[in-house]
Amino acid sequence: MIVIDASTLSKYLLKEENWREVKKYLVMGVYSVDHIVKEVSNAIWKHFVLFNRITKDNAILLYKQLKRMLEEEILILDPENLYIDKALEISLNYKITFYDSIYLAQALKYGELLTSDQKQAEISKKLNIKTHYIE
């Protein structure tokens, strides 16, 4: 199974550049940590409040779309606490944020990572994780 990170799921929901490439992975179903809900919700908030790129109604619709992905098990979540020890090790060894390291720790279990974060993709490859990078 493929682990999706917040950068990629946000790209898809917010229809950022190359967002259509994400869909082919979503139709297969993807895994992530429960923290992704907070990160993606925050990205939606930023696009409304800070960047003024979407309306409040759009923000609510995007959040509902995220929740529907969970309900329909397109996105399957593991508790982040399963991965925090390994995530700390990765974050310290590779000088990457703890948040990004959680996805890498989970991808070590499942074997694949889907990301739009270049640094995370580079570290994923160093960890011998099959890496799918969408720019």
C-alpha cells in the first residue's frame, strides 16, 4: 500500500498544479497517519484566510470532501503514535521536520510513499522506500 502525505493530499483537494496525477493513486486507496487530517485542514484554512484563494463555502466543501474520503475508505488512517519513535529517529538523522518524518516512518511499514515534498522524496529514497513524487 502507498502512504500519502499532506503535501500531496492538499495538492489534490486544492487543485494545485499536477493535482490530477494524484487521482490515479487515490482510486487504489491510500494509507496515512491521522495527523494528515489536521495538516490538510490547515492547508484549506490557509488558502481561505491567508491566501484568499478560496471562499469560506469552498473551504467547507473541501473539508467535507476530505471527510468523505475517510468515510469511503479511500484514505485509511493509522494512529500517528504507532510511528513517533521511528519518526524522531528519522527527523534527527536526516534533519527533516518531525511532521514529515511520521509519513516516512509509516512508509517504512507499507513500502511506498506518495509525496509532493522534494526533500521528503529524497530521504524516502535513501530509506529504500519506493517513492512516488508529484511535483
